[in-house]
Amino acid sequence: MAELDEKWPENVKGKFYVDEQCIDCDLCRETAPENFTRDEDGGYSFVYKQPTSEEELELCVEALEGCPVEAIGDDGEDG
């Protein structure tokens, strides 16, 4: 389960975030490319845009549920 106090600082404010458990597997970026991106230097994903449509929300939930290390959280700010 993702830990809010371990989220990457690059995550934009909002419900979804990625924490330090991320292993850079690319699943979230493939599932919800409008919302997740990669920190090239650090080798991890983060949320660069919170979902703004029902489709994006569903894809973010799918990414959260599919994350192999449970590094995606949905209890962030405004969540």
C-alpha cells in the first residue's frame, strides 16, 4: 500500500500519487499516459496530471490496482 508520507515530491497535488516503492515498471505510464510520467534521472513514475475526466479516473484506478508493488496511492491531498 502506498504511503502518503513517502510520495515523490514531483507528484502534483491531488488524490493520486506515486511513492518511493516504485520500481519503474512502466505499467502506470502505459495504462494512464495522460496522468503518469517518468523521472528520467531517478528512474520512477509520478503523477504529473490528476484525472480530469471519468475515463482518466478509471485508468488511474486501473493503474493503481495493477501496480505490482502497490506504489500508487489514492488518498492524497483533496482525496
